[in-house]
Amino acid sequence: MVSRFFFIKIITILLLLLSFTSSATTIEVAKNLEIKEVNDKPFSEGFFSNNKSIKIPAEQLNQQTTQTIVVRYKDVFEDFELGQDRVVESEYFVIKFNLEKQSVLKLKTTTINDISEAESFVSKPEVMLVSNNGVSIPLTLETYADYKLKREVTKVVATLPVDLSDKPSSPKAEEKIAVAIDNDIADLDVKTETNDIDTRSQEFTEKVMDKVDTLPMLKYWWQKASAKEKAEFITFIKKQ
């Protein structure tokens, strides 16, 4: 009788665990996408595993929680002109979306068959998040540089001991803001060495719907500006 009770208890626990696991969402990521971060946390793949899947816990599945995945495109193609394989890869970019109740999703790129199509993708990435029954999940793309800038500025402003409201602040307070934000933004590894990258960034921005939160930066620069610069800015705004 005891063994039967114990067996029933074990089955009950297993069913509860299965229920909890099934309520989470699994995102199967295409092989040509390398994952860097998931929801601001570094992602590591198993050394002996080719299965690139992301688990989103059940408690994070709601329309108010934005999921973020940092990826880059990378694939190898045969270059017939050079007679050897060639690696084509993009800069890291950010995918943002909201989920509710989903079981398994697939994150994939548009169809890429050759080097020309790969280079076109690098300059203007297009990805899809699709359920097993073919339903596409709405998503937005953002450059990794913009994403890091927004994250760092938000973090600095949130931890400042001064009020970033419209009311006047003391010179010491403004100095604290300037030093804190300048130091944090200086740590960002944003690549802007070539005109080619600037051009790609401009093209990529056309896909970006989730803009950087510029309000903290505007308040910071307003407080840092001189009286003359503030007057010139107001004149500029009135002309718009």
C-alpha cells in the first residue's frame, strides 16, 4: 500500500513538472543566426550540441514584457571567383517582440541562397518569428549600438542621486550628471569607423520601429547647454 502511494506521488510530481515545462516557450533559432544575448543575459550554446534553442519561462510570457534577442547573421558560401569558401557575417542586431501563450516558435531569416543574397541581408536584415501553425509573431529590429546606448543611458539616469526634472538644478548637480553619463557612454563599444557602416546603419534604421528613448539624453544636454545655446535651440524649435 505504501509503495503504491509513493508511486502515485511520483507520477503527480512528474505531471506537475511536465505542466510547468510545457507552459514555457521554446524558440528554435536558425543555424545561420548566432545568439549573443537573451533578455540582457549572455547566451551560451552547448559545445557538443547543434540545437540552438531559447527557453522563455512562463512567468515572462505576457504582452507587457518585451523579449529581446541579440543575434548576428553568419554563414559560409563557396566563392566561385576566388575558388574557396567565404564567410559572410553581419553586425549584431536586436530583435524585440512580445509573447503570451506559445509553445514552440522558430526564428529564421529570409531565404538566402548565395553570396549576393547574403550581402544584401547583411546591409538590411530581415528575420521572422513563426509558430508551428505558420502564424508570424510581430517583431521590431534595432541596431545593437542604439540598444546599448539606450540601456546605458537609462541605467545611469535611474541611478543618479539628482532629479532630472525640468526644474533648475545646481551646477554641482549638472556636473554629476555630465560626469556619470559621459563615463558610462564612453565605455560603449560602438563601431563607426567607416562610411560603409554609417550607410548600412542608415538603411537598417528604416526597419527600426522601436526608437531609442531620447528623453533622458535631451534633459541631460539641456542642462549642460549654455544660456545662448538654449536660446538658439528654442529658436530652432519654433521654426519647425
